Amino acid sequence: MKKKLGCFLLAVLLILSPITVLADAVVGDTIVVLGADLTDEERGQMLQQFKASDQAQIVEVTNAEEHQYLDGVIPQAQIGSIAISSVSITYTSKDSGLNVKVSKNINYISKDTYTNALMTAGVKDADIIVSSPFEVSGTAALTGIMKAYEISTGEPISDEVKKVANEEMITTQELADEIGDEKASDVINAIKKEIAEKKPQTTEEIQNIINNINNNYNINLTPEQSQQLLNLFDKMKDANINWDELSNQLQKYSDKAGAFLASPEGKSFLQNIKDVFSAFIDWISSLF
């Protein structure tokens, strides 16, 4: 598993290759990072999955580059000895928001976790696909996406923001393991919205926000979980984050989710869920 985890770390190193930084990303532009250790067949598989055109900007990343920039950040055993996994970003129209898709081979970090952390980092208006030819956890993909964003847009993301966004990703997923992906995402976003609105200046004010969200969502955070969230958001309040823009991104994400549920497709999705539960209840009843 550790070797598979390391495979995904290729995405971290996108900015390390000698490629030209664009002044502005153009709608429809795509940047793809491919591991240098992909076989020809796996390379074709990734490009086909990404539907990458001949105009897509493609970057190769080596495992040596992974170690050069990740040693000391995570255990070397987790970086592994080969570079395999891949990320694709296609830029969309202004104010379209983020649309993240995660393949079945990414077995730990969820779509919502990626999306929320990317919004914290200021990444916006893009279709993003995270994938690998075989199963990996995907913990390092966030950094790769941010690096690709910098390359394509020419907009630097500070190391401080990158670090706190990566920490948010891990914290959110650890919380999701305890209370579920959807509720963990809701809790993290609710805290960010409160911080964006109230602009807390002290650790105590952050703690009060966390306590209020804990009560509102009735999730009964353990002392350890509460402290982990406090550590994260105490750093986040001091990071160079555009809170007004983050609040706008969170609202767009919420609006998109609401619009889907109100659409014919969303209503059909909800009805299918109801039908499944109804059939299950009927089956249980038939046993007695």
C-alpha cells in the first residue's frame, strides 16, 4: 500500500519541469501531468481517460524529482520508487466554479475533500480529474493540482496556503473516517463560512466557532478532533487566504449542489434512493 501511495506523488512536482508559465489560463486549456514510469499502454490509458487533445500541455515527472522535493515532508517509503499517477486540469469560464472528479483508483481522498481544500488555496473555475492506472490513496494530488494551476495561470499560491490546504485535506478525510464524507465536508465548510464572516482574531474565537458548529451539527466531536480542527483553523486564520473569495466559492459550490437536487436528474437520483430504501424495508418486512 505504501508503494501505491508513493505512486500518486508524481503530481506534486508539476512546477519542477522546464515549461513556460502562461500569463492567463484560457478557457478550454488543459494541462496533464503523467508519471515518467508509466508504460506506453498506461500513458495511453491516462490520456484517453482524460480525453486530452493534441493541444493539451503534458508534463512528465520522475521519481527522482519526487524525492528531491518531498524528502523530509513525508516518509521516503511512502514516496516509493516509481512515478505513476496522473492529474488533468481543464480551465472553464469565469465563475463556473470547480468540478472535481476522482477515479475509482483513488481510494482514500474524496471528491469533496479535494474540492474544499482547493477552494481554500484559491483554485477556481476548472474541471479536474484525479486518476491512476491502479489503486493509490491520492493524498498528494492536491499539491499537484495547485502546482498545475500555478503553471497554467501564472498566479502563485504561497507556500503557507499550500501547507494549510494540504493539512485541511488530511484533517477533513480523517474526520470523514469517523462521521462520513458528507458531514465532514459540511462541518469544515461551515467553519470556513463562519471565519469568513466573523474574521476571528484569536484562538479563543476560533474555538467558539468550532463549538457552535459542533452543536449545530450535533456531531459530538471528541477532544482530539476538536483540537485538530482548532490547530488547523488557527493556522488558516493567519494564512494569506482571500476569505471573501473563499466565501464566494463556497456559496457557488452550495448553489451548484442545490441546483442539481432541484433538477430532473437530481430528483430522479433522490427518488432512486427512496426506491432502494423502500424495497429494502419491504424485504425486511417479508421476513416476519
